[in-house]
Amino acid sequence: MSKIFDLVVIGAGPGGISAAVEAQLAGVDKEKVLILEKSDAHNETVRKFYKHGKRVDVDWNGIKAEFHGHLTFTQGSKEEYIKQFDEIIEKYNLKVVYNHHVYAAHKKEDGIFEIESNHELGVIKSRKVVVAIGVMGKPNKPGYKFPPKIRPRLNFNLDKVCPGEKVMIVGGGDTAGEYAYGLVDMNLECDVTLNYRKSEITRMNPTNKEIVERYIKEGKINSRLGVDVENVEATEDGKVKVNFKDGSSEVFDRVVYALGGTTPTEFLQNCGIEMADKWTAKHDPKTFETNVEGMYVIGDVVEGAQSIAVAINHGYYAALDIAKKLGN
Ligand SMILES: Cc1cc2nc3c(=O)[nH]c(=O)nc-3n(C[C@H](O)[C@H](O)[C@H](O)COP(=O)(O)OP(=O)(O)OC[C@H]3O[C@@H](n4cnc5c(N)ncnc54)[C@H](O)[C@@H]3O)c2cc1C
């Protein structure tokens, strides 16, 4: 690891993988391209936050997918999506180092970046860096406090849900909808409630909206739409008492928040990247290069949650610019 890479990509999600593939295709020596991933597998966001069997939509978040570069994916289940990326990594023989959590990358006086992490691989150096770490490292939390006693029952995905539990899902977007009807479809005999502060479902795609509205009508999902949560407290037997802003309360075994993720501003600032606003890293809209010359941001980290296709396209444009500037 003492050599200097041409390109180090931080994060092995769709954006990061796309950047590494496209750099190779644009002429960057594949031996000099490295991806560093903090978890033990690629696409951690998909593995951790998508429910089992979830349909991975190509059009997502109101964004119609168009692929500008060489990489695409086809609509299928979460498991099929992961398989497609297993095959991409194998096909292009990408070098990915897993369990490698990066804290920042700093440009030294010689113009070379040093990548800081908690790993014993020595200092990793690179001429160019792509930051593709997404936003789900820090899922959004509601404004109220989580009492310590019930913290294990306040979750951000469905992993901990047990059969027969009474569960409230909080959120108004596609993820909340998919969690709510997905939980019903898992046949775990759970009692499922969907809570969103607005009474109308406006942020879901038509498929998810139709299913959620139908399940509410059929009594498969209880609706708590149109009312916000004031706070949550622990009951004597350790369950979650949800106090709503309309004065009502209800006790649940578990509450799952599907509120998206937070732009990792601390990471970006540690790298010297300036923010255009609270959510948006300053970047060139054509190349995704930041104010730190040679350092790029792509995917969700650029300006908050987008889609897989958007991340893949960002990777393409960043890689083209990187390859050109490296002299290819
Ligand atoms: C529940 C849910 C459902 C969704 N469904 C769809 C859908 O059906 N279709 C669609 O197009 N989009 C969907 N999205 C959005 C989509 O997942 C994102 O837009 C996309 O994953 C963004 O890609 P990315 O490469 O920018 O980041 P991510 O996919 O988030 O990948 C970032 C990677 O970086 C790694 N990482 C983070 N920090 C570090 C660090 N410090 N050091 C090293 N590695 C790090 C992470 O472990 C992760 O592997 C969904 C999102 C959620 C949360």
C-alpha cells in the first residue's frame, strides 16, 4: 500500500463502483484504482436499509433513470441487484478493500492526497479522490429525544422486528411505504401502523402509493396520517408510548423511522470541502470536482438522497474528468 494510486474511491455503493469502472474504461490503469469500503461488503446502504426482497426501482424518488455512461442495472429484487454488482466487481476486477473506514482525505503540499482511516494498511496515497459515501451513515432522527430505556426499540430499518409485534413506521416517502406494506407482506403477524405528519401521501411513487392506500383501506395498515409525534416515552414494561400532537397516545413494541439520511458535513469539512448550503457540497455540476482540486463528490453525498441511477451517472462524469486530468 506504499505506492501512490491514481484514484482512490471512498465508498463502494453504486456511485463509487461506477467511478472505479468508468475510470478504468477511460484509460486509468486499473492497478492504480482502489475502492475503500467501511463495511464488509459493497452496497452497504442497500444491504442494511432495503428490506428483504425489495423491488429495486430504476426510476426512484421521482427521478426518471437515464444512464449516461457504461454502467446500468436492471430492475429486480434487492438480492438480484446485489448479484448484478457482484458481477460488475468481478468483471472489471475492481480492487475493493473492505472494513476500511475512512475519516478524511487531506491534500499535502506535493498535491498528493493522504487518506486517513482506522486501518493498519499504512497511509494510502492517491492523486485523485472520489468521495462516494452516501448519506445513510447517519439516518435522520426526529427532533425529540430517544429515552435510553427504549432506544433498542427505536430503529431505522426492519432488521429487529419480531413476529407478532405492534410496529409503527414513521415517514411519508417511498421507504416508509415499502417498510409498512413490506412488513405486512412478510406475514410475521405484525400489527402495522404508518405515521406521517401530513394527511395526504404525496412523496411516494405511484406503485407504492397505490399499495399503501389499498392496504390502509383493507385494514392491513393502520393509518396515523395527518398527525405528528410530540415525543416518545418508556412504559413500565419497557415498550414505546408514542404521544401525538393531537393529544392522543398509543403503545407500540417498536417504532421504525424511515426519514432518509443526513449529509455527512463533518466528513466533507474534514476533507476541506466547502458546503454551498447545509446539504450541498460545493462542486462543479459537470465534473463533480469540489473546491479541493482533485477531490470529487458523487451520489447522495452531493446534495442528499437521490437514486442509484443518479449516483452511477455522477461516477461516470467524475471518472471522465479524472481520466482526462491524469493524462488519458
Ligand atoms: C430504504 C431505501 C430504499 C431505496 N430504494 C431505492 C430504489 O428502489 N431505487 C433507487 O434508485 N434508489 C433507491 N434508494 C436510494 C439509493 O439507495 C441511493 O440513492 C444510492 O444508494 C446512493 O448511492 P451512493 O453510491 O451515493 O451511496 P450509498 O449507496 O449510500 O453507498 C455509500 C457507501 O459508502 C460506504 N461508506 C460510508 N461512509 C464511509 C467511510 N467513511 N469510509 C468508507 N466507506 C464508507 C457505505 O458503507 C456504502 O457502502 C433507496 C434508499 C433507501 C434508504
